[in-house]
Amino acid sequence: MAWFIGLMSGTSLDGVDGVLAQAPLGAGSWRSQAHVHRPLGNTLRADLLALNSGGVDELHRSSLAANALVEVYTQVVTDLLSASGLAPSDIVAVGAHGQTVRHRPGEFDGVGYTTQLMNGALLAERCGIDVVCDFRSRDVAAGGQGAPLVPAFHAASFARPGAPVAVLNVGGIANLTLLGPNGEVLGFDCGPGNMLMDLWCQRHQGRAYDASGQWAASGQVNAALLSTLLGEPFFQRPPPKSTGRDLFDAAWLDHRLTAQAVETRDVMATLAELTARSTVQALQRHAPDSEELLVCGGGAFNTHLMSRLASLLAPQAQVRSTAAAGMPPDQVEAMAFAWLAQAHVARQAGNLPAVTGAAGPRVLGALYPSG
């Protein structure tokens, strides 16, 4: 048995999740042995958010932000080792996602790019462990979206032979994995997850997020605004597709609010409904026979959102957190990058061309040796 660490910081910009897991393990048997979460400091969070759009001296700012992010990653790795009693020499590799600041696959020159800020060499130096990072660019080079990458791990962890299952990850962006009864796997970004809700909560209540969705639950969905938001062409595009802050940012929302006079709490309720409706519409369009929707990511802790998903899907499908399937929802993505690190070390493909649209299976990631 070999130890791997997975590190994930997502588009919600809420912090870094790290997990420690043993491998190789059989399908469905990946479980974290330790989990650590560390929030991003306010300065780093602001720097990373600013780098999602154009600005002055971006190369300098992004390089320093990547270094600062590595310091948080290093703290998470140190905490995991301390909690487990393991030494750096016991870990085969760290799979580190990095922080996405731009995601434009297939655009401009026909190839496009995806950018995750990460200094893999510095993390390897700080931790004394081999680091695998830059997972998405190899898929983009092969004509793929570079996202989502978690469906292969979802298939290994949550598929049930003979039963159609869907997995919904609600981070800043929401992505769906559709697991067919005969082993088929489809996955794609289906729209905003927590991103717009967090933005609205920060702007009007000074809080990082709407805990349990209580503020959203206090408002009323504005049908006209919801219709305007759902009119975004991205929702109707067929997979493969992916998105991020390059589309669903503050400007996108503000532009659609200019002709609307809606109370702030009703906007919040409508944004929660946007996440729920866009997810359900995508599920019903592409996997109408799904019997179960397993939810992971921060959105799984949003009681109001989970209630809306359950109501919209009843009686078609049961909505549950991935905790019911044996994996805490805040650990799933970090586990996926431990799994992808193992795949890289074993020289196994980590992408699913049917999901990303890549020309074929590819070994993902770049390796930075510890010594």
C-alpha cells in the first residue's frame, strides 16, 4: 500500500482541502485517512480573485500569488503528516490542483488555455515530497476542455452496476457526472454553483457565504429574473463543456440585474434557484432515468439548495450527500486529485475523452521531484 496526498482549492476561493489516502485500492474503496481544511487569507483571496480578470503587471502578481498559495498548501501537508504520524518519505506524491484564474479552452487560436496558479517546484521543495500538478493542460492540448476531471474518480467511487447514478459537485461552479447502469460515464459543467450566491452574500451581508442557505430561504424567487438568468446560452450548449469566472462573474450578474428591481434577499433566493434549476434541467436532458443524485462540495452543506434539488427531482431521484455513500462531501475533490496523482505515477490516463472531448486518453499532470 502506498500513501498519496490530494490538495484542492476551487473556484469558491474559500480555502484549501487536503486529504491523505492509501493506494492502490480497488474501485469504490478510496477513503481518506485524514482531512485538513485551511482557509485562504483575505489578502491572498483578494489577489486570486483579482487575477481572474485583466490588470496591471499580471505576470508579477500571479507569480507571487502562486508562491503564497503554496505556503497554504505546505501548511495543509504538514498538518496531514502531523495528524497521521507519517513522514514525507512515506508519501509517494502530492496531487495539487492549484488555483484556476483563467479557463478558456478551445478559444482564440483553436487551442486556448487553462491556467491554474501553482508553483510545483516550490511545493516539492517545501514538503520534501514529489508533486504532481498542472493536470488540466494536457487534456486541453489534446483538444479537450480540461474539465471536469473528477468524473473518472466519481465512476470509481460511486458507480453501481445496473443503476443510473448522478454525482453533482457544487463548488464555485457546478458540475455533473452521469454514471450509466452499464458503465457509461458522461460529465460536464452545468452552470454556477456557489459562485454567484457567495458574491451576493459578500456584497450585501459582508459574509463569505450564506450558511445553510438561510438568507436564500427567507426570500422569494423572482420568476422574471430567473428566466433572464436561465436565458444564458451556456445552459443550452451540448457537452463537452466547461466554464468558470470567465463567464459567470459579477459583470454577468450585474448586467442582468440592470433592468430588474428586485429585493436583495429575493435575488439571493433566485440565485439559489438558478443553481438548482440549471442542474435539474441538465440532468433531465442528459440522464432522465437517474435514480439518485449524490451531492458533494460546499453546496452539499446548503440545506436550502439541497431541499430545492430534492423537490425539483421528486419522485424521479433521491438526493443525498456523498456522505451517505461513504465519502464526506468536502473531501471528494481533494480525493480525486490524490487519485489523479496515483494515475500519473502509474502512467495511466486520468481523463475521460467522452467527458472532456479530448482526442484520446492522456496521462495528466507534470511531476516535480522532491530531490
